Amino acid sequence: MSNIGILGVNKPAGMTSFDVVRQIKKETGIKKIGHGGTLDPMATGVLPILFNEATAFFDVLLNSVKIYETEIQLGTFTDTDDKEGQITETLPVKEITLEEIKKHIESLTGTISQIPPQYSALKVDGKRAYDLAREGKEVVLKAREVTVYLWDTISYDTETKIIKARIHCGSGTYIRSLGKDLAIKLQTAGHLISLRRVSSGGIDIKNTIEFEDIASKWQEKFISPEDALAFLPLIEWEGDKKHLLHGKPLVRELCKYPSKDGIYRLMYAGRIVALLEYKERRLSYKKNLMHLYKDAQTEEK
């Protein structure tokens, strides 16, 4: 399992997620590397980097719950919905109370319909939306459903007109759009002036490595798949490992079936050996990972 793992990088501002991956490939010499969830260049914080066979965990990390800390400046719109863009409109900011802000936040919590920013990586007719926007072309993006679980540590500075909040949300949620939509509900304009991802799945900001330390410390900061995916519900395998090696059907006699639909991690001898999906009372492999463990295969020969 050498160099199979996950690295949580504290992405600095001004870099794309691809920039980080490219630099890590250069520093480590490892070619099979991917990231588990794009951050805007302005944004900082947790960027999961997946090495070698750990790229099998891309989907579950991408779709995991994320936590962001953000600041929303009221009074102005920008074309990118953040401070990197050009101001497009300035509106007055009336007297606003924290209670009023929290009341409007309720309507931006749960499963909501959201229109992504025109400066986004989504594709329109085969081209990135931000490329079309930079060319001055009209970008029409369809609203889509996203899940916002919770807003907390909410504050409002009446002098600077800045709202601070921590947002717990699902995959595909644009915090820039949330900031803009909240401002509109408060009958003014708004854009993000800071965005920091403090958690992504099982990776917390306190477990990340600083970008400038990657060359010298990347192996020291490796996170095992078992720790990084600890947020997934657990099923223990009670049968023979040969059953998994051969990809045989999962049966109730060899593991306890869950009661709720969803994605589960299957553990055997302290390792994640498969990602499973339980749906319509059926348990099936999402990914069988037994091939990662050469020692297990060797023992069965």
C-alpha cells in the first residue's frame, strides 16, 4: 500500500485546484493524482489530494458534506459574485438585524433550488461557463437542487456591512450563489470577500499540510483511507476474504445489512475493502477494493 493515501492540502488563495495537483506531481514524482472537490482560485482551505489507488475514493469524497467559512459584503454585486470580479451594481443597505438575517437564512437551508454563478466550471454547449463569460457571451445556467444542511456562527457587522457565517452543505453547492441570494433577500446587493473550506468529508483543516511544506513533509501528512472515509457508515465483513477477492454477492449471513439506503464502507481486519451501496433492500459493490491489498491476494494463492 506504499504511497496509497490521501493528503489534505490547505490550498492558498490565487491558485486553481489543478495548479495544486500539478505542483504535487512535480514535487512527489507520482503521476496518478487527483483532487476530491474543486476550490475557486479565491478560496482557501481543505483540498483533498488522492494518490495512486486512493483515487478510487474520488466519488465519495466529492459527494461528502463540506463546511465553509465565508464573509459576505453587502452593498455591491460583482460579475463573479466574489471580490475577484468587477463591480456591476451598487445598492443601498438598509438597517439590518441579525435576527432578520437568520430569518432569511432559513429559506436558504435544506434542499433548495440554486442558479450557479456564470463564472463557474460548468459546461454550456461543451464550453466552460467562465470561458464564455470572459468572451462576453451570455451564459444561461439552469437552476439545480443542492442541499444546505446548516448555517452557524452567524454574525453581522453594522459598520462594515459584512455577514460572517459557517455553512455545512452538500456537493455542488455554490457558496457565491448563497451569498448573492441572501443579499437579494435582504433587499440589497452582495458578494463574497472570503471563502475557506474547513472540512471535506473526514478531512479537517487542522489535519492539512501547508502548500509550501509539500516538498518536504507530504509523506508525513498522509491520511489513510480508513481515517479519511470515517464519515461513511460502517459494515463489518464477517466472512472469508476469498469471497470478496472473487467479487461474490454479498449475503446477510456474512455481514449485517443496514436499515437505510446509502453508501457504506466495508471493513475487514481494520481496512476498507469495499465501498457498498444499499438500495431497495439490496447490498451491492460500489467499488471492490480488495485488489489494493496484495498481501491478501498472495495469501489466497
